[in-house]
Amino acid sequence: MRRVGLEQHAITSTLHQLLILLQSSDMGRPAAFLFTSVVVVAASTALLPHVVWSFASVVPPICGCRSPLPSSPRRFVPRLQYTVSDYLNNLHNIDDDDTFDKVLIDSDAFDKQLDGDNDIITPMSWGGGNRISKNMYRVALPSTLLQELRNYANKMGITDFYRSLVIDGPPYNPGQEKSVSFQEQNWMVHRPKSHWKSNMHWLSPADETAHDDYLTILSAGGFDKVLESIGAYFNLNGLSAYHLSFIGVSQCERGFIHTDVNDSGVMAFNLIIPLMLVEGESPELEILSDDETMTRYYQYEYNVASMIGDDALHATASCDYMSKGEMRICATVYVGDITTTNVRNLLMSLTQAYPPVGNAKHLLDRAGDHWSKTDASKRLPVPVHN
């Protein structure tokens, strides 16, 4: 077990800010490479074990490619949330004892009901209201959403596709991504790199047509009500569901601590919606406290989303469903009040082909498309029934 010391934490925060400035500046790529190299050398005396590995994956995007021999020219924007995560790798083991702490959310934590019905947002808390991560929430979902998403995954062939990857095998190689087609729609599947230490695969729409089709399923499941609740709870001006995916896994050796959204102004969130869970297993979500001193575990529930906001550190908890021949599948929906102030940070959280990486105009053009505080006509697209 290890901790990040105060000096190390200060250095990592400074490096993070320098990288943001680099990414947003007009500095040419050769100059950016030279400047970044100087920063690495300067910091290495104090933080060599933590920094060098991180910059191995960050320097290539700054200079125009993802790796020394680029396998894909598509993404030039550095994944800064992964960089921060690299500094925190293995920190999920920082509890003072080694006992597995199966802690569930307090049942009395439902303290903010919005409209008198079933749509409830509540902070995640443990031990009598202790909120270890201020931007982690639970969101009660319409009961129709689960069935709509399950039916969609089955009809499209997504459920069978995951079964072929994480149960029957073989999975993709770590770091591999590939374009795939479901019902003549373009999707992209991506297995995270080896430091994730799991066979998880991400599957997302690869273009606007597939993305909009996914949105109609959310609409049919009542997700408009969820958007309304989020907008009201956080007093937002508008919301768009801007990044969608499915995630599937059957084995995770050790969770990789990371963030999904950074510095949005508490205006963007990733909702994890369980579609297929393995009964009798340990909690699936590992959460690191904001002060990096403790971890807690959260058990997924049907009809309840885990909502992850700014800088909330978390990981897939260790699991192994292989002996049972089972898997876990969730839908993920990134929603946000997209503004000129936060759009660049939102772009840095993208992990798949759509929305287009680095295209701020694309996101801004779709700001507030699916819910608005002042315009009731802003809703998810309605399914077209043939």
C-alpha cells in the first residue's frame, strides 16, 4: 500500500495545469515536445516513479500522435484525466487495514426529493452521512429504462457481442480498438490498455446516426425525466446527452483509479446504468475519497444509476465471473450543461470516436439539446415506429 505525499500531490497538480496550458496554447508541436521534456526532467527528481509512466502516454498526443508509432491518427487531444489517474494508480489499496470493506449507501441518505415521485438524486454517503467523494451520486431511474436498454442491446446484437468477447473469448488485445457494425450502424469497440488489468470493453456509437438512435431508446425509457431532475438539482441551464456507450466485463484483477469528468464546474456527469449484474458477487464500484485517504465500495442496483461528477476518483472493483460463465453489462450516459467555459475540459473526457474528439464547435452546437430550464420543447429525440 502506498500514498501520494503532499509534495508529490502538489507537483502532479502543477504538471496537470501545465499540460492544460500546453493543449490550449498555440505552441507548435516541436516546441511543445521540448517544453514537456524539460518539465519531465525538472520534476523527475521529486516524482520520477509517478511522472515518467504518465508522460509516456501524454507526450505523444501533445506532439500529434497517440504512441511513438501511431496506430490511429484520430485522436490528438491528450487524455489528461488518465494522466491524473496514473499518479494515483494503486491508491485504491490505501486503507489502513486489508479487510474488504463491503459498504453500502446509507438507506437514510435519500434527503432531496425533487418532485414527489420516484426520480430522486442523492449523494453517496457512508457511516451516517459521511460523503467521501463530493461529486458521487445515486439517481433513481424510471423502471421502463432498464427494459428498453436491455431490449435494445439484445436486438442490436450487443449482448451477444459482449458474450463473445468476455465469456467465450478471445477478448481484444489491451489497447486495441476496432470499428464494428450493428444493424447497419457504425460503432467502435475499445479495450482499455493493460494497466486497467481487466477484460472490460467499451462500445460506443461511431457517428451521429448511431448516437441519435441510442438517444431514442433513452427517450423511450423515460430518460427525459432524469435529465429534468439533474437540471433542477444542480440548477443548470440546459443539458445534452453527449457521449454514450455500453461497457462489459467478466474479470478485473485490480481496479485502475481514474476520473470520468474534470473541471466542468459541476455541470457534467457520467451515469452508469446497470443492465446485467452477477448475483451474489462483491460490490462493483470502487471509490477513492477526495482527500485520497480511504476507499469504499458500492454495489450496483437495477433501476439506480451511479452518477460520477467532477474529479471523482473511482475504479472497477476486482471481480471474476469467468467460472460462472457470466458477465456484467452497463450503459453509460454522459450528460452536461455544455458552455464555452467547460467545453475544452469535456472534450478531454472523450474516449471513443463520437462525438468527434477535439471538436468544440460540435459540442457547443448541441448544447442544451435535450433539456432546457426555459424551453420545454428541448427533449430527447422520439423513436420513429415503422
